[in-house]
Amino acid sequence: MKEIDISVVIPLLNEEESLPELEAWIRRVMNEHGYSYELVMIDDGSTDSSWSIIEQLSAQNPSVVGIKFRRNYGKSAGLNEGFLACKGNVVITMDADLQDSPEEIPELYKLIAVDGYDIISGWKKKRYDSFIKNNTSKIYNWAARFMSGIQLHDFNCGLKSYKRDVVKNIEVYGEMHRYIPIIAKTAGFKKIGEKVVKHQARKYGETKFGIARFIRGPLDLMSISFVGKFSKRPMHFFGIWGIIIFIIGFFASLFIGVSKLYYLGKGMPAPLVTDSPYFYIALVCMIMGTQLFLTGFLAELVARNAPNRNNYSVEKRLGMEDTTA
């Protein structure tokens, strides 16, 4: 079987007008540079004729392959299915709306195949998006840099290139496509770079940007940060904080009780323990600490019985057969 240089993975939703032009553009770039390639198009439950067009393109060009979802699952699901199906040594993702230029493919390929990067993320330095979308992206990108330590300007850029090992060792779900570099870093792929890419104004259709992104973006970032650090050892988070909060509450209540005994020992009028607001604060801390500890204990039981509890990203094996093939 001939080795494939590049897999181009394109999730799409209702992009019937742009697909023929996009396929022709990608095919021209690939032929000019002599790359062997496959173009994996994932139809995410389109309600227009996108799938019919993909079938036509595949009949005309054997390098075009397609996946069709029964309903709309989201961009992350499309990328994950594309990653499972692709066979190229370098995997390049882009959007189907012609805002990402296929002319960037040769340089993105070189940065992975020759320069040895694990991931190259596109940076739309000059954007043709709305004021709200631009500024929302800036806020999320700042938060992602702060929480992950990955110095990228544009985490959500759809135009990225990956070493094959990266896409075969990560899982993208929910709305996590925005933070794939963070997922990859958690899996041990740390050579992450950035390239300024050309961003073009939308030619057909409408943007898929919605108000829900304001809520999902921060929640997804917090989920990735937490799961990446504590998915295999949840007690290290819940248990430690539970013990700390419980100890604070315990010593606070102990102080209140000792103070009352001191007043009584001196024959002084002592206020009721329940009259002090600190008593209730101490009690709440003890209850919260206990609940956090028990949460960590239950999460540890779930983690230890998870089917993927011993799934680790192995880079190389020496003196033994690779059993993962």
C-alpha cells in the first residue's frame, strides 16, 4: 500500500457552495508539489446537498473520501472521526468555508515532516471576522495561554498540522476542538509551534459562530485543565482540598470550644457557641471538607475501574515488538 504524505481533514456543515472550489484548490496545490494525499471530508449532519457533492467529488477524484453523520454532532466529533480514519504521515485540518487557504499546506507539511514539530497551529494575525468574534477569541486565547503555558496566539484556528502520532493518541469530544494543543501537550507532545496564516473573508454561506460559545469556551478550558492533570488521580485534587478545608473548620471549632471553656474556667459569662457566626463557618468548612474527600474517594474508584485507566502515549519501544500496530 502506497504511503500517504498528507491527510487533509475537513469537518463541514452546510457548505455545498464552497466544496467544489475547495477540493479543486487542494488538488492543485498537492499536484504542484507532488504530494500523495487523501482528503477526508466529514459531513456533520448537513441539511443541504453537501453529501451529494462529496459523493460526486469522490467519484471524480479517488483521493476524496467521506464520512456522513446521521445528525449534527459538532466540530469536535467530526475531527475525532477524521483523525481515526486518516492514514497520512502529516495530518492537516482546515475549515470548509474557504477562509483557510490551501496554499499554506506545503509550509505546514514541512514544519512537521522536516523540522520535527508535533503540532503547528495557524495564527490568523489579520482576521475577517466580526468585532464580537474577534474580541471573544482574544479573551479565550489569553485564558488558554495563562492556564496551559502554551504560547499560541490563536488556539481556535481551524488550520493546523499534526504529526500522525498526535492525532492517533488524542481524543477530541464535546467542544474540545478549540483546545487540541492543550490536549496534545497533556498526552506528552510538547513541540508545539505556530505559523502566521492567511485568513480570507467568507465567500459563501453563514458563520457557525453562536452565542453558546461564550459559555462553552471557558467551561471546556477548565475541563481540559482539570482532566489533564487529575483524570488518573482525582484524590490528589479533591482529597487534598477536602483535608485542608476540614482542618480549617476543625481547628476553628476547636478554638471556639476552648474559648468557651476558658471563660467558664475564669468564672466569666460565656456566650453561647451557637451565637457566634464563626461556629457556623467552621461547621460548613467541616461538612465541605468531608464532601470533597468523599468525592475524591468515589472519583478514584471510578478512575481505577475505567477501561482506559492504563492508556499511555508510548513514543518508542526498544528491543521489543510494537504491540500497538
